[in-house]
Amino acid sequence: MEENMTHASPDAPPVREAVTVQGMSIAYVSDDRYNAVVNDVSFSLQQSDRLAIVGESGSGKTTLAMAVAGLLPSRIAKIDCSAASIAGKNVDMSASAAVIPTRRQGVSMIFQDAMTSLDPVASIGHQFRTVLGSLTSQSRSQIRKEAVQWLDKVGIHEPERVIKLHSYEMSGGMRQRVMIALALCSKPLLLIADEPTSALDASVSRRVMDLILELTAELGTALIIITHDIDLAREYTNKSLVLYHGHVQDFCDTAQFGDENRSPYTRSLLACVPRLNSYDLDALPTLDHNAALTKEA
Ligand SMILES: Nc1ncnc2c1ncn2[C@@H]1O[C@H](COP(=O)(O)OP(=O)(O)OP(=O)(O)O)[C@@H](O)[C@H]1O
Ligand SMILES: [Mg+2]
């Protein structure tokens, strides 16, 4: 399902609203039974926004992201959404039409595991041709030139050599950089990064996050980062959406994460983040330790 939309471009007039989702609920379908995993989620982002979606495993973060990106087919999921728009244009985000999932135009997504997300049998150059060839009428050599520029932009050394490689011939950090280049070369209005750095070591992880931030800011692309890392959310995002069992507990400015008027669940989640003075505790706090708070949520 491809909507007719324009892409963000540094030369284009500023578009303030990137994406708005109102009342999105998602249920997985199995043997004619529905398993509701996301319930009545609403959020709105401007192009300059960077949203963190946080919540424990199974809370529905990836499901929500896949629905927004148009990657959930009607065969496995039922999506209800009272209204949605990208760059001010109405978009049908219900899964009923998405028999074959196709990336929603204007939205790109990168995943935790670049090894399984990149095509193992196609060279990196071929994968750029697939993305850029579907968007422009450029010749093969023009696309190759643009792909090399993108590889250079994401910090890949010897891009002319790397463009001929396959994903299994690269390190994890290189693969993640290639995936970022492939996601951003279409100049999307929204980039969704699903735990983009959790498979990388701490120093590479920060460099990759810095790169994502720098490039999305340059393109005017709004960013959604799905993460378990509260400190990463605090460092790299300005808005946060906290999910618990598919329900929104908080949608707030990240700077106000620790405020007293946050939900009991959010406060419980924050209380689990280890601090420098945690060394004198017998055990680090867990959500179970804060069960009283969680039950209130
Ligand atoms: N294809 C699927 N079919 C049926 N149920 C699914 C499917 N994918 C996910 N689920 C279920 O939906 C719920 C939400 O899963 P989801 O992957 O969205 O959670 P998550 O918050 O991204 O978790 P994690 O942090 O572990 O990645 C879980 O209970 C999961 O078992
Ligand atoms: Mg997930």
C-alpha cells in the first residue's frame, strides 16, 4: 500500500507535522481468534521530534512500529485506527488493505539484527538499486554513485569496495551502518529504529546513535527509537511513550520522565535503572521489586 506523498528534502518547504496516529489498536489473528497486543495508542510527532518507545519485552513496541511502517499483513494482524496522517495527508493504517505488506511511503524502518534484515544473496549495491530504483528514474551508474555517497556518509571506509560485498562479508557495525544508509536514502519523513544498537558493543552503539541523530536532523526526518535503555532514551530523544501490555502509560517530554505526575509504571521502570550509588544495594531493583507500583498501573 503506497500513498502518493512527497519526501523530506533540505530544499523543500518545511513540513511541520511528520506523523499522527490516533486510537491505534492491533490484534494478532490466529485460528479466527484475536489476541489484542496494542490498545488505543495515540501520538503525534513533528519533523524535529525524536520519540523513544519504551516498555518491557512483549509490551507491543515492535508490533506498533510494524503497523505504522505498513509491514503487518492482514493475514496475521487486524489493525484498527481511528485516524492517521503523514505530513498532514490522511493515511489508511488499517491492515485490512495490506494483503501484501509494502513499506509505507515516507516511513523507513531499521531493525536490531542487520544480518537478518539485509538480503543475504544480494550485494549492497543491488539493495540500493532496489530502493533507489523504485523512487527515481536515475540510470544504474547514477544510482551507484548515490549509493557510494550514502555509504561514505554513514562512515563506511572504501565504499567503492563495500558496495560489491554481501552482508555476511561485513562486521556487525558495518552492517548496521549500511542498513541506516538504505533506510535513509529514500529521505523518509519518519525513521523507526527498533533497538538499533542492542546487538552492538557500547562504544559502537553510541557512534551509531550519533550517526542516526545527525542524519535524521540533516534530512528533517522524525525519529522513533524503540529501546529498553532508559539512559539512551534520555540522551537521544525529546519525547517518550511508555507501553505496558499494549497500553500507553505515559506520552510525555523525555525531560519530564522523572516527574512525580508520571504513571506508577513509568516510575517503577525508572527505579530499575542502575545508578552509580547502586553498589551498596544487595540486589539491583527489578520490576518485580516494584510490583506494588506496577499493579497500580
Ligand atoms: N507474528 C505474531 N503473531 C502472534 N503474536 C505475536 C506476533 N508477533 C508478536 N506477537 C505477540 O505480540 C506481543 C507483543 O510483541 P512485540 O514483539 O510487539 O513486543 P516488544 O515490546 O517489541 O517486545 P521485545 O522488547 O521483546 O522486542 C507479544 O505477546 C508477542 O508474543
Ligand atoms: Mg520488539
